[in-house]
Amino acid sequence: MTLDPILMSTPIIQAHTLAACVAFVLGPIALLRRSRDRIHRLAGYGWVIAMALTALTALGIFELRVIGPLSPIHGLSGLVAVMLWLGLRDIRAGRVVAHGRRMVQLHIWTMGIAGLFTLLPGRRMSQVLLSETGWPGFAAAALIFALGAGIMWRAQPRLPSRADSRTGRNFPLFKRGSLR
């Protein structure tokens, strides 16, 4: 593992990488905690800021040109902005389940699927994290990402059933016996 490909990049790519790494670390902390506790809120605020900075800095990256100067990362930046706004609107309106589902899905799509594309052999992050492993390293990373996405998908809040309405718990990972 070497940081040289990042350190030799432009400042906008360095800022984008830093913001994405912060979002990658804070996401599970915010999304897998019980809602409304202090750590969930602090990690959530940090995650939203890191995601917004990741999307904003992505608008200044023009290395992979698909349509003129634009690439899929520019479209993803718009999607992130809309999803963050909708997620914040949901929680302010008291729609906790909608907020939780939207934020989990945003994390899976951005950090999981888009993040996996950055690890394709020959790309900068592949050089940093997987160095000389090539396709076998990418396959291992894809398996790890798939497992993480499955855990995050399972952690999505659901509308409470009648049995859950007494306890008020609607996050499947925190139900009694759910971690067995």
C-alpha cells in the first residue's frame, strides 16, 4: 500500500479522496447505531458534511470524460445532493423510517457501488489499496463490499409491525436475537 498516487494528484482529487474516506468510515457508525443517540447524531452530521464535500469536490474532477468533459461521477454528485436534502427533510418532518432507508441506500450506492468502481485495476485507488494484486484483489474487494452492502441493506429501518410497535424498535439489527 502506497499513498503516492494520491499525494501526486491535484488538490481537488486529494480533497475528494479525504472526504470520501471520512464518509466511508462515518457511514456505518451513523447508520448502524440506534437512532437518536448522541453518537448517531454526531456521526450523522459528520457523514452528511463528508458526503456533501465528496459530491462537491467530484464536480472538479475531469479525468474520465464520457460526455464532453462530464463523467458518471458528475451525475452521481447531483444524486447525492438530492438524496442528502431529501434525507434531511425526512428527519426534520419526523419521518424516521424514510430518513433511515434513504441514508442507508445512499451509503450503499455511493460508498459501495461507486467506491468499488474506483478499485478497478489501473485506477488510482486500486494503486493505493490493492497495489499489484490486479483482478484477484479487485474480486476480493468486491466480495467484501458485497458483504458490507448486505449488512447495511439488512440494517435499513422498516415500518414497525404490530409486535414492534410496543417496543418502538424498527431497526432489524437491534432486535433481540437478530445478531445470531
